[in-house]
Amino acid sequence: MASGAVVRPEPGDEGLPGGPLIEPRGDSFGAVRSLLVGVALAMSCNGLLRVALGVRAELEDFGLAVTGVVMAGYFLGFLFGTKAAEHFIASVGHIRVFAALSSVGSAAAVLHVVWIHPASWTLLRFAYGLCLAGILVTVESWLNDMATNATRGRMLSRYMIVTMGGIGVGQLMLNLADPGGFKLFVVSSALISFALVPVALSASTAPPLVVPEPISLRELVKVVPLGLLTAFWVGVSQGCLMGLGAFYAASEGLSNTRISLFVVSSMAGSVAFQWLVGSASDRVPRRYVILVVAVAAAGSAGLHLLVSVGSALSLLLMFVHGGSTFPLYSLAVATTADSVSPAQLTGASASLVRVSGVGAVIGPTLGGFLMAAIASWAYFGVLIVCHAVIALYVLYRMFTRPAPPVAEQGMFDPWPLRASAVAANLLRRPRLR
């Protein structure tokens, strides 16, 4: 075979037809690496822009309720982005969609500092969320096309590490310049522009786009209500946590360094605890792990009411909270996989993505209004209530329905933060029953 030729999968490798349509240039690892570098740059832009906007909104005196609506714009755009990306990819192909959305996302990032107004910021956050969702749909399509059943779990794990790590690195970039100026917005714009480079230099033709057809909510409620409820309330919690974290920290008078550490601590906890939680959930009944993790998330949020925000103890509590709340969504996917047939897995997971997305839109909106109406500590109040609801429902299920035997549970897969529904194709298939 000529060097640099597009490699097709051998029959029986269980990959999708159409082959890995990324130039491997010697091996498939190089192709995957190029995609993940692009994702890391895009997510670094996302992390930096989110924290810079939160601090800038406080400097501009937008107010808590208004800032909540502004931040919800991103999650709303992300919710609609997958469908929009499907249409665009079908019309002009993957690489053009990736390039176009990277360009629009880059423009949206820098325009925040040109038009400083809640209305314009809400529209720009919506546009940026839509663009990022489309970028991730494109990348996930490529990754899925290169994955086989033997590599799906590792591929999803790498993807999760890159997305969470990219966001964390971006949040730490808050210390590069004054959020009251324009430099951070220029840097964020450059990051998502640079994300196009490794993808454009390695991509050739387009893989098939496989978007799972969601299972109806009515059917999911009947089959696996715990997974559906967990996905929704985790979405509400994470929308509030990520959307308002920087604004809350800035309103408490923290320095830029402390703000960045406050928000990045939860990201670090997510990466550190994801596999520990997953390993436990593969060895004991899944609902027990969900209960313990939900209580830990509620407790770590509640203890914040007793400590000084931004202190070393506060950062430790954020680390524990992130290590508890982010794996909860992966647990929701895993417990859903335990209750549906292999043929229904990707559709059920796609439905959970959308349910969680709706919750993420509600989270910052609700959190902002409650913080404005009550006090800033309502930020943690939302986090406490969301996880308490999950814990109480698990207890209810324990007394009303027996848990599936551990031997019948599938494998835990770490789920990337704010992945699109297309990422459901990367889940390992459950054990046949």
C-alpha cells in the first residue's frame, strides 16, 4: 500500500463501514492524536471563555439573574447544535463544517469584548454553544469511524481526558491577562482557530455520520427512570456549577488566581475520581455507588456554607464535588445500559444527552434567579438540592425495586463533559443477556 493512503478496516473488525477517513500517515494513533489535539484546543477556548465571561460579567455589573440567562445561552446553543451539525454535514461534508464552525466560534469569542451587553452576549453564547456542539459532532464521527469494539472504551476514555483537561487548562489561562481588557478574548479566539490546524492537515474525506435515534422519554421512564432522573438533575447541577462558578467567585471578591483555582478544582476532581467511581460501580450494585456519590456531592457543596470561599479547604471541597458530580452522568449512562438491550443502547444514551442538556439550560437560569432573590450562597443550594433529589430517589428505588445482579451489569465507560449524542456510538456494547 502506498504511504499515506486511506486505510479501510478489514472485514469482521466491527467498525462502521466506510473506514477511517483520516489520513493515518503511518498508523491510526497519529490520526486520533490529531483529532484530540484539535479537541483540546477547542475545549481550552471553551474553558477560558467561560471563566473570563463570568468575571467580566461581574465587573460590568450585569447582576446575578441576568448573568444566569447569559450563561444558559451557551447550553441552549449546544442543545440545538447536534441537529444543526447533522444538516450542515449532510450538505457540505465534515471538514468544511469543522472549518466553518471553528471560524464562527472564533468570531463569537472575540465579539464578546466588542459588544458588551447582556442581550448580545446571550446571542453570542448561543452561537458559540451551537458551533462547539457541531465541532464535537464532527470529531466524534471521525473517532467512531476509527473505533472497533476492542478500542471503543479506550477511545472514549482518551476523549474524556482531553475534553476535561482542555477545559481545565483554559480556566487556568485566566491568569494570563486582566479580564477587564480584551487580551483573554483574543487568546480564546486564537485557540479555537488553531483547533482547525491539526484536523485540516490530517483529514481527507468524510466518514458516515451516525446519529443515534433517541428513545422516547416515555419508554425510558418505564425502563430506567433512575438513569433519566440522574441525567436531568446532574445537568441542572453542572449547568449551575460551570455557568455561574466564575461569576460567583468574582462576586465574593476572589483574585483571578483564586477564581481560576476555584473553578478548575472540580475539573481536576472529575478526572481523578472518574475511574475510581467506575471501578466501584462494576463491582457492587450500581445504585449503591450512585447513592454514595450523590451524597458526597451534596455534602461537599453543603460544607461550603461553613468555610471561606477560595480557601484551601474550599478548593479541596470543590475537588471532591467535581469528583462526585461529574461521574454521576457516566453512572446514569451505565445504569441505563444495564436495563436496555444492546440495540437500544446508543438511542437511550442519546436521549440522556438531550435530557441532561435541557437540565444544563435550566441550571444557570435557576441558579442566577435564586442567588439574586435570596443570597449568593444559593449557588451551593442548587447543587445540594440537585444531588439530594438523586440520593432520595435511589433510596426509594432500593425499597421498591430489587437491584440487578452485579453479574448482569455492563462495563462502566467515562463520559466526556458536554459530549454530543454522536459520542454514544463510542460506548462499549453491554454484555449479551
